[in-house]
Amino acid sequence: MTEKSVNRAPRRFKARHRGRGSQVWIYLGKLLRMFVYQSDWKVLPMAALIAGLVGMVIHRKMFINMEGTLMGAFALVCVCIWNGCFNSIQVICRERDVIKREHRSGMHISSYIFSHMLYQLLLCVLQTGITLYVTRLVGVKYPKEGLFTPWMIVDLGITMLLITYASDMLSLWVSTLAKTTTTAMTIMPFVLIFQLVFSGGMLTLPQWTKPLTNFTISNPGLKAIAAQADTNHRPFVTISDMVGRMRDNEISAEITLGQALDALSESDNPAVAQLRAVQVGDTVTLGQVKEMLYGSATVLEHRQDVIAEDLTVGDALDMLENSELFEANAEQVIDASTTVGEIVDRLASNPDMQAHRDESYTFSTTVGGLIDIVGEDTVKTFLEDKAAEASYKSEYELSEGNILKYWMHLLTFIAAFALLSTITLEFIDKDKR
């Protein structure tokens, strides 16, 4: 080797490994070429397929009722975690020998990991956009106004991006730990199961396992989406659906007359108040009164009955028939209607009824019969609102502080897993292979 060639070697080494910043762009370019030529782009149509399948399942109830919204939030978290995990689970372990060789020749691990962070961020942005577009295309109706931006779909997109990216960084760390792609793919199902089971949203966990939810990406992710979807203020329809399926079930009970009258007098109860306002009867005109009097078989039977000195029922009717009152005011309206509440109040104040307040009666009816008395819509609304109040969770409250807290939790995961990946990969030269 000549003296000239010996002097060139150090210059080629310096040109290839100039510095941490330059190495980032070198390896980012390599990853982009792998995206095109090694079919890494396949994660994008896969994300579209998964989003389409999930969207077709959740679009009927998502943002409609409490249960459907929570189920939809959990499904979207599953999509994000799935996309993120399979983006990077093999990217380190599949080229471990190359990384080891490059590291020994001057590659900075921090530059290599940071280039992966940029590349994976780009993938996660594309997957999030595809997921939102496809789910909207198959029928998921996202609310229009957001809390941080004018569009709720953008706010939700930020949350989904953070969930996907955090999952991506988690898998990147797993990929630095695994020595082979087979090992990485063996570990992956356990990571997914841990994330989904211990999300703390859909499954009831034993008390001793609840602290584990703090170590899952799915927990802050689910809470953030549920809060953005305003889950707490949506109706809880399961209970009303269950009552609807019980319409034909027969029920019987024993009740006293006093209990029945007292219950129907509770005007503070919305359901009873609506029942009390129902009108019984209708309005009539003087002309209609005349026709009812002269057309009544009962009245005709008693025309000869004396109602006063030398005055029979028939005489009184004849006087009314010839009176100008009916002729001149035949169209005048007389309010002959009354309400259920007025009837109940009259019965409650009747001395004869009061004397029988303690008498008990056994009645038998169906659930549907009771619902029809009050009104099906009234019962449904009442049950759904009360069930929603009982299911209220402060962590799902729609507020900027609440959502920002979950975003910071996800950002912490992203930074922690990226740091762990860097630290783990620094020891690659100690591989025994």
C-alpha cells in the first residue's frame, strides 16, 4: 500500500461518520429507501384494512351512547397500539449484525435511534390519518368542534398519534432487547395482551392489579379518547334496552288505596307530573250539549219526572229548546275537559275514599303495561339519564386539563422508551454472537 493510499483512509472514515447530526440524515435516508424497496410501505394498507373493519363495527354506537362510545374508544386504542407495535418490532433485531459492524466503525447509537424516531413518527402520522379517514368513510360520525382546535377530528388525531407513536417506541425497545426476529415476534403477543387487559377501561380488574394500569399506554390513551368523546354526558342505553326486552314479563303486587293516591299526587316526580297533565274528556259547544240532551235515551225515559213544583224534565227541556240561548250561542265553546291530576285530587279529598285508605288491593300487569301508563319515551329517558349519572367517571370528564394530563403521560412513555432503546443498543458490542 502506497503512502498516498494510507493518507486517504482516514479521510474516507471521517466523511462517512462526520457527526451525530449528519448520521441522523444518513440513516433516515436509508430507512426511507427500505420503505420503498423492502416493502415497509405495507403497514399503510394494513392500517387501512384494520381501520375499515373496526369502523364498521363501532360506527352505529360511537359518539351516540355511553357504552358505544367507550367501546369505540377502546377499539380505536387497540388499532393504534396494533399499528405502532408492528411498525418497529423487527426493525432493530433484523439488522443487528449490521448495526454492530457500523457501531464498531464509528456509528453513534443515539443518531441511529433518533433517525428511527423520525422515520417511525412519519409512519405513525400516515397511519393515524388513514385510520381517521377510513373510519369516517365507513360511517363513524366524529363531532365537529374540538377542545383545542376548531375540529374534533384533529384533537382526536393528536391523541391517536401519541398512542401509536408510544406503542411504536415500546416495540422499538423490545426490538433492541431481542436478538432475533423470532424472539421479537414471540414477545409481541404478551406485550399486546398486557396493554389491552390492563387498560383499566373495559375489564374489571382485581384491586391488587390496578397499579399495573399506570405502566400501560392503553390506560391514558383510552381515558383521553373517552374524555374527548364526552362519554360522561351520553345516555346509558343498556338499562332501557333491558327493560324493553322485559315488556311481556308479568308482575303482581299488593298496594293500599292510600299508597296509590299518594303516589299519583307526587307532582314533583317528572313521570307522575306528565301523567297528571293528561286531559280526560274534550271541549264541547252549546249546540253539542243540546244534541246530547235530546238524543240521550236516559233523558227521554225521565221526561215525566217532576224536578220542581209543576215542572217536569220534559218541560225544562222544551223551555231550553225554545230558548234563544241555544239559537244565538250554538257555537259557543264550553270547556268540559279535566285532567288526571284533577280527578286524583278530587278522589284524595273525598271523605269516602279517605275512609278506605288502608284497604289493600292486589293487581297484576306486565312491565309494558306499567311503562305505557307513564309513557315509554319518558321511562326510557329517565332510566338512561339516571344510569349515566351512576356511571359517571371523573377521568372521562371533557376538560383541557384532563386531556393534557393524558397527553403528557403518553409523551413520557415516548421519551422513556426511546431512551431505553438507546441505552440497550449501546451494549450491542457485548453480543456473544
